[in-house]
Amino acid sequence: MASKLNKGKVASDDNNKSVEARLMRLLDLKDEAEADKIYGLLKSHGLSKAQVIALVETIRREESDIIFGERVIKGELQTNQEDLMDEADLASSDIEQGMKMRMANRENFKVKRLHRALDKIRDGSYGECEGCSADIGFARLSARTIAELCIACKEEEERKENLSAVGRRPKSMGQSLGTKLSVS
Ligand SMILES: [Zn+2]
């Protein structure tokens, strides 16, 4: 393979092919034409081929990190149950298991979000803000691959959430609100 890449003009063809082939492999696509189509759609959301590859690789890595973590948690759950000796152990182990289950649920939720991101890459809608249809941008996506809103829409959403929380307080408290919010 290395010798092929050294043959001058052929090298650029091979490089192009390998970008399609890499996406094909990462997303289990049918053929390179499908990869090409995805690149075209994501380009209209401001993402280059190299950026698409980088994002898919990050998503795949995040996914496998979580799945590996879950295996560790499940393995520990089983040994804990086998080693149970008395009621005190049982009680503390229940708490521990509850924590581990909550952790696992949270991770499951993240895996679902990651799979949704992969689906959106496959259908070409990835990288487009669900609020205003603007490009989310590579910088934000690489920091948060599951982002579905651009920074502006995300900040607007958070502002509304804060307003609805603050709205329940009497208006006369408005002035002291700043300090109260910063404490909590
Ligand atoms: Zn937006």
C-alpha cells in the first residue's frame, strides 16, 4: 500500500479514495458514492471532509469509551452480589449499586445521543442548528459532538430556562437576586 502512495499522480487519487473509504468504514456505508453524498451535504453545513472524519472518529471513540465503562460497571455488579456476606454489606452495596445504575443510565442516554449524531451524519443533517438552521461550526461540534443547537440558540435556551426559574420570585426581590444567584 505504501508503494502505491509513492506513485506521484496516483497518490492524490488514492488519498481521495481513502477519505471516502474511511467514512464508509466508520459509518458502515454501502458504497463510496454514499460517503461522497454525505460529504457534499455536510459541506453545506460548513464541514470539510477532514473535519467530518475527525468528528465521526471522536463520536466512535466516545461511544466505545462508554461501552467499555459499562462493561466494567456490570462486571463489578456481579462480583459484588456474589461476595455479599451480611446485612451491613448488603445495605452499602445497595447504595453503591444504585449509584452505578444511575451512572449507567446516564451513559446509556449519552450513547443514544451519540447514535443520533451518527444518524444525522448519515442523513446529512448534522452540523445544522435545530433552532435557526445556521451552521453549528466545527469548533463547537468537536468540543461537543452531540450539539444540536448553535451557540446563540443554546445561550437563548439557557436564558429562557433561567428566566422561568427566576420568574417565580416576587419582583421586589429583583435587586438582591444577582447576589443570591451567584451564591447558589
Ligand atoms: Zn441556532
